[in-house]
Amino acid sequence: MIKGLAITPPVIGRISIGHIVERNGKRLPEKDDFFTITTQVQSRDGWLNHPLQTKLAEGSANGKLRAIPVKLLFNSPDLNLRAQYSLFDRSTGRPACVGDGQTAKRVTEQGIQDMPCPSPDGCAFGKSGGCKLFGRLNVQIEGQDDDLGSFIFRTTGYNSVRTLAARLEYLNAISGGNAKHLPLMLRLRAKSTTLSRGTPVYYADLTLRDGDSLTEAVC
């Protein structure tokens, strides 16, 4: 095995809460108030929808998918959700600096070096380069045709990362370390904050499925 090669769960599709729009000749991200399940194939018009998108969106209010039946791949919260501060090289799209709030690995002219990581707000390099919190959640969607594959939900939202991390810890604790066997729902929630000035902020959450009690799910 090649040393230093990042091994991640096999991905067969994406879960997103946004899309790309073109404004003044620039392609910019725009948030949605619903989930979209896509394949890993992208055309000029955007990512191609996965067949599960149509199947699960049927019967949803206004056709908007706001809850997806999922299961976890692993019991360990850290294996299901990976969260880091990440700064990307805008010319190549590759990570230029990745940290955990204490230490970071940064690409320099001398190679990859270990650096202090005080978070983006306390790092001059991070502020100038647009360093952000970057989370990746891998789940399996009910009805997928690959028993070993997963769908990845990527987010730079602090509310999503914090909520998902807390939920995974709780689920692992109440299940006695068997969280991957729980039937769950990936839900899109909304809240207003002082910073949002009353505008709804959407974030992802993990809950039990409708009609399932905590006792029944755990037992």
C-alpha cells in the first residue's frame, strides 16, 4: 500500500443542499432549502441527479426532499464524520493547508510542513486564503444498489458540522457502540440567528426515523 494515501469510504453519489449559479461570468454557490441526491457525474448544467432523488422526492411537500432514510457505515463517530479546517489552492482545487484547530499540515516551497492551527479567525494565512471548516459525512441511503458504497454530504456550515458531530456521539453512546445498526433520517432543519438577521439558516441533522421510538431502535 502506498504510504500517505488517504483511504476513504467508497463514494457512489453526493448529497447536497446547494447548487452552482452563474453571475457576471462567475460560477458561485447558492444554498437550497432541500436536499439533492446526485451521481458523481457533472455536466455543464450541473451534477446529474441519482435515481434515488426521484424515488425519495415523490410525495414530498412541493417535491422538496428534506429527509433521507440513511444508515451509518461505522459505529465510530470519527469514521462517519470527518471535520477539518481546510484551505484550498484556487488554481488547482487541492488542499493547501489542513488543520484540526491545534496543528496543521501546510504545503510550502519546502514541502509539507507542520504548523500551528489557531482556527481561521486567528490565522493570517487562513484569513487571506479563505480557510473554512469543512465536514464530510458518509452514509448509506435506503434503497441503494451497492452494499459497500456510500453517499457523501459535504458542508462548510458550522451548524451542520456541530449538530452532526453531537448526534453521532449521542447515537454511539445510547446504542452501546452499535450506531451503524440504527435506522436513521438525515434531516434538513432551519433556524434563525442574530447573525442571520431573521433569515432562516438551514443545517443537517441526524434523527431516528418517523414512528421509531428510542427504545425500539436501540433494542
